[in-house]
Amino acid sequence: MAGTVIEELVALLGWELTGEEDLKRFQNGLGKAQRGLENFSRQMSVFAAAAATAFAGAMTVFGKSVISTSANFEQMTATLETIEGSSEKAKQSMDWVAEFAKTTPYELNEVAQSFVRLRAYGLDPMNGSLAAVGDAASAMGKSIMSGVEALADAVTGENERLKEFGITTSVAGDQITYMWNQNGVSMSKTLKKNGQEIAKFLQENFEIRFGGAMIRQSKTWDGMFSNMLDTWTLFQKRVG
């Protein structure tokens, strides 16, 4: 049977085997080829097993990450439901936060925390205040939460944190004067100690002095990497 197969192969390839030595060399060559195929097959089996193990491990890690991300979103949503007063408003706020984070150098989680903090202080993050705070923080190389805390403190009469954003203050009676430098010019503005007026002034001040800083920072390597992480986080959220 084997001799017949060899004869057919020789005839098909058009080889001429004359003598016993040629036949032995040919048969030895076939043996080496067969052993090579068997060895290759074993190596591929080992590779396939290793690949399957690596894939299973990766999927386990991914699964844990998805669970963790889903849990974080559940916590944020629950907090927003408490702050906003309904699940529908909480969902709208979470969608707004996710969209906002896409154009900032800040990660989704810290944007969400900043949003909640402003809400808790009675401020509206969606009226431009979070964007203004984010621009100021980005321009000064600080976290967005540090900007939120500076604004929140100022509204309650605590102005120490404003120094980190180039603003000093002086108080006389029920009035407060803000002083800062803008384009090399010393400027000031005096207001009554009113939380809403203070919040409005600081938002406008940050917009004028730092507007667009987040967009510029988001185009840097660190900003693009942060946005990539946001996209990955949202993907895990959808999977979860």
C-alpha cells in the first residue's frame, strides 16, 4: 500500500528514481517531512492551549473590570438620584456628565464627582459653571475638584482657595472686593456678600481668563489618553 502511494507520488511529480540509493534517500526525506509535520502539529497544539489560557485569563480580568465599572456607575447614579430627586433626572445628568467628559482632559469619574459636589452646594453644573471651573483648573494644572472646592468655598465666604487661581480678596462690612491680574493689568470688582452674585462673578471671571483651556489640554497626549480611558469606561458600562 505504502509502496503504491510512493510510486504514485513519484509519477505525479515527474521524478526519476533509479537504484536503491535514490529510493532510500526519497523515503528518508518523506520520513523527515512526516516527523516535521508531527512536531509542527505538537507545537501548534501547545500554542493553541496557551492562547486559550491567555484569552480565558484576559476575559476574567475584563469581566472583573466590567463589574467594577458597573458598580461605580450604580453608585454614581444612586447619588444623583438623591441629589436630583428622580431616576429620570439622574439619568439625564449622567448622560450630560459622560458627554462633558469627552471634551475635557479629566476622567469621567472625577467629572461625575465634581458634578455631584456642585449640585450638593446648590450650584448648577450645566449652566456653564462646571465648564468654567474645569477651564480654570486645567489652565492652572489642577484637578477639576480643586476648582469646584474653590468656587464652593467662595460662595460661603471662604476665599483662601481662590489664591490658587490668581484671585485675592478684601472684605469691608457686607462687601467683598476681588482682585486679579488680567493680561498684565490689575483689575478688581466689589460685590455684596451674596452667594449667587459671587458664583456668577467667578464663573464669568474664569470664562474670560481661562476659557478653552480644557479643549486645548484635551488635545495633548495626556488629554487624549484620558479621553481614551473615558471611551473604554463607557464601553464597559454598556457591556455591564
